[in-house]
Amino acid sequence: MKLAPHLHRLGNDVVAAYLVDTEEGVTVVDAGLPGHWRDLLAELEAMGRGLGDVRGVVLTHGDSDHLGFAERLRREHGVPVYVHADDADRARGGDKPKTKLGPRRLGPLLGFAGYALRKRGWRTTYLTELIEIHDGDVLPLPGSPRIVAVPGHSLGSVAVHVPVADAVFVGDALTTRNVLTGRTGIQPAPFTDDPDQALESLERLAGLAATWVLPGHGAPWRGDLAAVQEAARQAR
């Protein structure tokens, strides 16, 4: 689905991934679930693009519901995959800390589980090769994505700022739809390693020049980035 010039979304408010489209090609931000592969092909076709136009995948962190088709793109089409160094092991299938689920409601929880099943979320393919990135890196990809470290959800969580798309992709640094409760609006994401650190990290978004805030779960949000941290704090 086209959101704006240069900006497309795959998936829905349950699990989402994004495409940045420029004259130089396409950058994928997060790779959703394995079953989003068909969504990727359909969206590229609607854009007048193909897999040969994809120049790279940038992952906001190494959790399975963001890895999706990343390894398939890398292995079958030679597309490089970028992950923060502190989440490299996680993206390769390494151990992750256990987190408390917190509040949950049966309906949204079943909806999340059902969607994950339909999108083959039980068949995670971890990365076998990746390129490690760090805070402040500007990647050699369409849109010149800049990496902003926002640790907390995971140690290597990042936001991806793409000025040409007027957007910052935040992964699970925050959510606008809690997959466990169905609650909407800016709020902390569930399954977070260090909730306090995640909340503090949102301060780093305040200085970015962008209108779109694009989470891995929930509807796209538009507004003042300086207000994001306090909105998440109030929703905690």
C-alpha cells in the first residue's frame, strides 16, 4: 500500500514492513513474516518494480517477526541485510532474554497468533550472513537511511531515518497497536527487554526531521516527534 511519495507498507496493523522507493531503487525496512513474501512481490509489481530493484534490507532489530523474508532475499537474490551489531546474534537465531507478557486480552492475542500462522510465522529463517551497522551510520542504499540507536526493546534496536520519505521507521521502539491488548495509540511495545531503557531512548527521535512515524505493529502515525516520548510515557 502506498502511504506517500517514496513510501509503501506491506502487511497491516498487526505486523508491517516498509519499502522506500527512489530513482536509485528500493530499500526494504524490516521483513515482516515469511508469508509477507507474496505481499512484497505484489507491492513491487504495483510500483512497477521487481526483485532486481531491491538494493538492501535494513532490520530495526533481530526478532523473528521482523526477519521474515530477509534471508530469502539475501540468499536467492544477493540482497544485503543490515542489522545493528548488538542484535547480530539475535538475528542469527541466538538466545534472547525472557520478557514478561504483561496485560493481554484473548481476542487481540488470538488475532495476532492467527495472523502469524497465516503468514507462516512458525517457520523463521534466521540470517546466515549480515552486515553489522552502528549508531549514526548512513547506509549506501536508496534514500540514504540513517541509523539511530534506540536500545531497550532489544540491545540493538534502531530507528531508521529516511529524509526523502519524510519518515522514521521505529520497529518495536514503540507501538501504535499493542498486539496483546488491542489498545491503540502511541505506547510502549510488549516483549521488551528493558522497558525503562526503551522509553528513555525515544528522546532520540525528538530531533529528527520527519513527519511519519512507522512502527512494526500498528497504524502509521503522523505528528511532532518531540511529543512521542511523553505520549509513550503517559500510556505506560
